[in-house]
Amino acid sequence: MKVCIYGAGAIGLLIGARLAATGKHDVSAVARGMTLAALNEHGLRVDGFAGPISGPVRASADPAALGVQDVVVIAVKAPGLADVARRIAPLLGPHTLVVPAMNGVPWWFCQGLSGPAAGLALKSVDPDGGIAAHLPIDNVIGCVVHAAASVSEPGKAWNQMGRGLVIGEPRGGVSERVAALKTVLDEAGFETIASEMIQRDIWYKLWGNMTTNPISAITGATTDRVIGDELVRQLTSDAMLESGRIGERLGFAITQTPAERHAITRKLGAFKTSMLQDAEAGRAIELDSLVGAVRELGQHVGVATPLIDAIFGLARVFGQVHGLYPEAR
């Protein structure tokens, strides 16, 4: 199988290295700068709780140099997705699977839903429709990553814990292509679940990280400190309840309580969220896909979100002051 990793950050490196290490796949990567140089010199490398994992890779800054793929895993940060969409065409054939292994609400989220948000085009994540135009939903397989990872040096990731992936069709059900992809990922050492309704799994992950991510970025605190403060923990819990009510309107109620989710987060210890890592590195923050989309969906289905609004506003001002979020949006 020809697999291209578009974006060799922590998650892209983790997925690419595990696939390459099997020796069964032709793995390539679109990267640039020091990451590109490191990949060409050392290949894909991951260290962590499962031990060292490595494998060969063909890396280029130009997608056209890599050719049409069977699978393209998009593992960039959400603010960079529009640029990826404009450049990805050389990698795509009519049957290429596009697997966005990204945080937050994706551009296609409402296309497979029924009910009040069916077919809604989310302006918060795809304001001009350009992403949807370049990445047809028929090629997409949804993906939720349950792994804690960070980049330890260019072209090398540290996998602190977790190797879980949830994949599924945007329009629901478990298709033959999802089942086949699950087999490939399982053989690479992932704990893969084929979901009947991938939107439910996306919302479940979002339910936990849409609060801790922006709060950690604003405060500079690791997750243990965010949920360790009783006032901040209450804020996150109440905002999670707002999100839960939106999920109910969309057709996927969350049965877990905020306290139960906090107990899971505590197991990460002093973990830096992806948004905190981005803020510290001076990278654009994924605020729209993690929080803005929740607000937009809440407005569409008639659920008030005063606490989510406050978190979004504070994180937006923080991002603008530090050059991590657009001034006008």
C-alpha cells in the first residue's frame, strides 16, 4: 500500500513510523525545513512507552514528487489545512482514502448527520468552502486519535502514552474500506476501532479537550494543574455540560460525567496539551476547530453556550496578542 503522511508532526510521525516499520508499505511524507532534512537523513522515528520504532520514508516538500497514493493521512494543525487542501491534488486518485488525523471538528462533520445540523457547512472551520472543494467527502475516512505525543526533535516524536485510533465513514456504517484500513492499522500496532458513527467519537474527544486545550494555552499550565484547581475544574465541567447539550441535539448524547472524564485526564499527569505546545512554539492555535465550531453548532441547534463563549473569547484575545490567531475573523 502506498501511504503518504501529509504533515510530519507528532501524530504524523507516530502513524508513519508504525506503518513503515511493518515493511509492508511504501510510506512517504510531505514535510519541509528541518523536518524534511531529518526525514531524508534518518527516516521516521518514534520513541516512547512502547520503545523505539522506526522505518524508511520518501520525503519531499512537493506533493507532486510523491505521486498518487492509496491512503493520505493528513496530520497538520487545523490552521494549515486550507493550504494542504490547495496542494494535495497530486496525491489523490479517484479511490485514494483521505484520513484527517486531526483535532477538533472537521469540515465534513455535518455531511453525514441527520436532524437539525444535517448538511451544515461550518464557517468556523471552512469559511470559504475551499477545503470541502478540494477534499471530497467521498474520499474521506474520519479518524480520532487517542495518543499523547509530542515532537522531541525535527523528524522524531515521543509517544508518551496511547496508540488508539477510531476510524469511520462520514456517512456512517462500517464499510469494506474501513474494515480493510482497520486491518492495516492493527498490523502496525495500533488499537483500532471501526466506528458506526464517527461523529460521536469526534464529539466525545472534543468534549474533553475543547476546555483544557485553550485554558492550558492561556495559563501555560499542564493538564494536572488545570483540573487540579477547583475553580478552573468547575469552569471546565460546566462548559462540558454545555457541549453535552449540543451533542444531545445532534444525536449523540454523552453518558460520561465531567468528573469521570477528569479522572481519565489525571492519568496523563503533567501533560502539555497540543494547544499549549503550539503556543509555546509560536504556532497558530487550533481554536476554531476545537472551540469555535462548538459555538457555531450550539447557535445552530439553539443551545446557549455562555461559558464556551467566554473560553473562546479569552483564548482568541490571547492568540491575537501573541500573534497566534488572526486579528479579524
